[in-house]
Amino acid sequence: MSAARPTIRLIGLPTDSHSSFLRGSAAGPPLIRAALRSDHANMAAESGVELDADVTVEDAGELALDEGAADFDRIRDAATQAARDEVVPIFIGGDHMVTNPIVAGLVAVHGPVNILHFDAHPDLYADFEGDPLSHASPFARIMERGDAQRLVQVGIRTLNAHCRAQVAVYGVEVVEMRDFAPDRVPVPHAPLYISIDLDALDPAFAPGVAHHEPGGLSVRDILSVLHRVRVPIIGADVVEYHPQRDIHGMTATVAAKLVKELAALSVPRA
Ligand SMILES: NC(=[NH2+])NCCC[C@H](N)C(=O)O
Ligand SMILES: [Mn+2]
Ligand SMILES: [Mn+2]
């Protein structure tokens, strides 16, 4: 990666076969990509970093997935290849199972990473409905492999007894929604990976998700935390966009805004 001008690699992950309750996020990636390139906006992040000008955007399209067992390896290998190519991968989901193989792939190059995770759910189930690769379990798999030095979770508001026990077992740092303020979030250092489940947002800001959980974050809350990141990220994902639950594409626009702000975090801060 050139010190002067980093490259991000946009990778769509059209998969929702490990979802619970509702499927539909597999249709998300092209709609988020279209919202990112819509003429209603421009490519400037709020920091002033401009995609295409200050950050090269390499769009890899959708990864070929077939809902079979090989999908895990395909996603993991795409993350590893991006790291070896010295580009910053930004994955567009698809459901939250994808973060499990993504982190496995990045760790192969970077070693154990620090994760900043926004979600209504801790996604730490030992397994969910019998599926260890469930979108409700990615961070249990990551923590049990030792792939994370730190896992900081923000916006959590669905902790049941099982997940509270998992938090304790894995030493997860949780900023629950009931305690949230942007400056209360411990922003980890490098190597930093950021995962955003759109249901971290209140349904008023992001109706286009399966799991509507009231009392969530605002878009500005998430941006206020992202703007406190001081190290260039090694990768990120935005997941769980469900087009069929959206209203006038507003959640696709929110997802695209987050992709743009995440891409800007590939640039070292002055
Ligand atoms: N990433 C998710 N949507 N997790 C699924 C949540 C599972 C279950 N409904 C719960 O509330 O604990
Ligand atoms: Mn969630
Ligand atoms: Mn999630």
C-alpha cells in the first residue's frame, strides 16, 4: 500500500444462508454499491478525504458464493489476498456470518487483530439453531480461535444470560446501548478491523434490516465513534442490509455513507 495514497477493495458478499428469522441480505451488495455511486451525493467523507482522489477505490464486484461449505474458504481467501496485495478490503454483506472467515483471512497476514464491532447483538452464541456458522455466532468463533487481541462491542441491547456468560468467558469489552456515549467507547489501536451490523442503528435510521431492535444508535452516534479512530484500518465490513425491509432505499444510503467513512479511515491521520 502506497504511503501517499491507499487503495480500498470493495468486495460484495451476497450470502444469507446462515441467517436466522429472515433471509434477504444476499440481495444487498449491488444496492449499497449503487447508493455509494449515486449522483445525489459525492465521494467526500466528513474528514475531507475523498474517495477516488485521496483513496483509490478498486471494486471487485460480488464474490462468487454458492451457499456451500466452500464459501467460508472463499471469503477467508479473499481477505487474505487483499492483505497480501496491501489493499484495505471493505466487505459489503450479506449476513454477519461473513466476519468470521474475513477475520480468519486477515489474521493469516496481520496476526491477531483488534475489532471495533457495532451491533444490537453480541453475536457470541456458542451456536444458534444448531449452526456454528450462524450470523449470531461469528464473534464466538473469532474469540475461540484467538484471532482478536481485543473485541470492543458498541450498541448492544439484547444480552441474554447465555451471551452475558460468553462475554465473560472471552473478555469482550461491551458498551451497552443503555450506557452509550461516543466518548465512552474505547477505540482500539492497530491492527484495527471494524464490523458494522446495520441493526446497531435504531430502526428509525435503518429500517432495512431483519432484526428491528428499538432504542438503537443514530447514524451520527456511529460517525462520532468512527471519527475518533486514529490508526489506518486493515479492513471493515457493513452487513445485514435487507432491501425488502427498506423504505425508499434509505438504509442503502446509510450503508453507503458508512462505507465511505470507513474507506476514509484507510488514510493515515496527520
Ligand atoms: N446478528 C443477529 N441478528 N443475531 C440474531 C439474534 C438472535 C436472537 N433473535 C437474539 O435476539 O439473540
Ligand atoms: Mn445484529
Ligand atoms: Mn450482527
